Amino acid sequence: MMLLWVACGIPFGIYFISTDASIPVQVQPEVFFIFSSISWAQCLYYPPVKLPKRKIALQVGLMYALAIGLQGGLIPYFKKNYKDDPGNWRILIFGILASILLALGLLPPYFELFKRQGRVVGINFVFLAVDCSGALFSMFSVIFGNMDIMGIVLYTICAALEIGIFTSHLIWCMRFKWFGNAVKNKLMFEQEDSDEKTIQNENVPQLDGHEANVVEPLPVVENLNGLEQSPINGKENSKDNNTPNSTSIIERTKKISDISSNDMI
């Protein structure tokens, strides 16, 4: 998503600067490109991608070099042609390309909405509102300015897709949160939380590239018939069954004493 937005900023800027749009409209694609590249670098740095810093700097540097090269080489040429032929098809190609990339960058959230029955997860509504309002104001500036049809289409696509995300979450709240069955909604929320925990637990922790071993306690066997089962080596420690009973010892001593007394008599 962020890579598509970064790539969108290049033809976006080429088109509006070449057509001599208003200064805010010319500056907007460059600012959009810079902030999108920062977000893209963060996506590369943090999990699940987690690339080394050198690779991230290399990829972002190549993207900036591509943007500077294309804009520096094409904008002066297109500006000259636009004055002679405002409907030049070469400039329109970059406007159409920018619209397609922008629309493709906003399509992945709709797949997540479909999976979650329209619920928006992981998108900041403040950011979405600011971006959507920027698209609307830019569209109005183009309408009341030089009336650029391609610019109106580009901003309309952006605003429409972002308003669709708002609408999807609003419908989800009406169906499952505000007017739905509270018990059913609670069970659904608990099921989603349990599914997320299950996905997290499937990632077995690793130490130095090896899976962490889980130590289970050894079973303890109860004493049966005077036998103890050792939980370590599994050998039986038996009590000494040959030890004579105390009653038999007393009887034997009595017999010996009687025999000795008879002999004395």
C-alpha cells in the first residue's frame, strides 16, 4: 500500500507541475511523496519485514533518485509542450498513471474490510479524515481554478475510496455495535480476540535460530503396595519386605526363654 503511494507521488507531481496548476496543488504531490516514503521506510524497518537499515536506505535512496531523475528530466519538456498543446496526450498518461496507482494503494484496506464484515482495524481515522479533507479541498481548488478534468478525477477517486472506508465502519457499528444483539456481539468480539491470540501463539519463540524447548514436568506415580516410583530414573524403590514383624519376634523370645527355663529345672 505505502509503496504504491510512494510510486504515485512521482507521476502525480509530474502532471500537476507540468500543467501549471496552482502553487498548493503543485506542492502537494511532493509533500505526499516525502511522507509516504517515510511511512514506507517504517514498514520496511518494523516486523514482519524488518530489513537491515542499509537495505532500507538503499531502497528509499533509489526511489528518491528515480523521482528526482524523472521529474527533473520530464517536467521542463512537458511544460514547454503544454503551452503549445494543453491537451498533450503524453502529459495525460502521467495523470492517468497517478490515478491508477492512487486507487490501487487504497484497495488493500477493502480486502481487510471484507474479511472483518466491514470493520476497520489498523487505520487511524484522524489521518483518514485529514487525507480525505485534503482531497476534497484540492478537488474544489481545481474546479474553481483552471478546471482540470484529470485533476478532478484524481482527487475524486481518492476522496471516494476514503469515504467508502468511513461508510463501511459506520455500517459495521450500526449492525453489530449500536443496534445489534449485545450478547451476540460480545461473543463475536471474544471469538475475534481468541482468533488473534491463536495466530500469535502459532509463532513459536526461537532462540538463536532454534525453537525454544518447552520443559514439561515429569509424572509422579503414587505408592502402590509399598513401592515408590522414582520420577527421575523410573526405578522402583521397594521397602524391605524381609524385615520380621514385631509380634513374631516377641513369640520367638518367649519360646527361647521357656526352653532355657526348662533346661535349668
